[in-house]
Amino acid sequence: MLVTLGFYTAFTKWYSSFRQNIIRERKNYEKKSEFFLNESIMNYETVKNFNNEKRELRKYETLLQKL
């Protein structure tokens, strides 16, 4: 009984830590993509003037694929 409880506790701690890392990475990618999108919207005229819409779109799609 104690062995099972010990194993369960160790596994739960390990799995929780593993999931936290995955969630943290996903949140970071979400923040980066959100920041990039907001930055692109704020600099809309600059992007439009230099004709970089395709480049901006590729960068944003790359960030979204990491999610």
C-alpha cells in the first residue's frame, strides 16, 4: 500500500512538472504571436508603405504553427 502511494505521488509530481513545462512553452508562443500581431497592426501604415505584407504574414504563420 505504501509503495503504491509513494509511486503515485512521485508519478503525479513528475507528470505535473512535465505538463507545466508544456503549458509554459505554449503560453510563451501565444504571447509572442499576440505581440507580433499587435505590433503589425500598430505599424500597419509602415508595413503597407514598404510593401511587406507577405513577409509579415509569413512571420505570423510561423509563430502560429509553433502552437
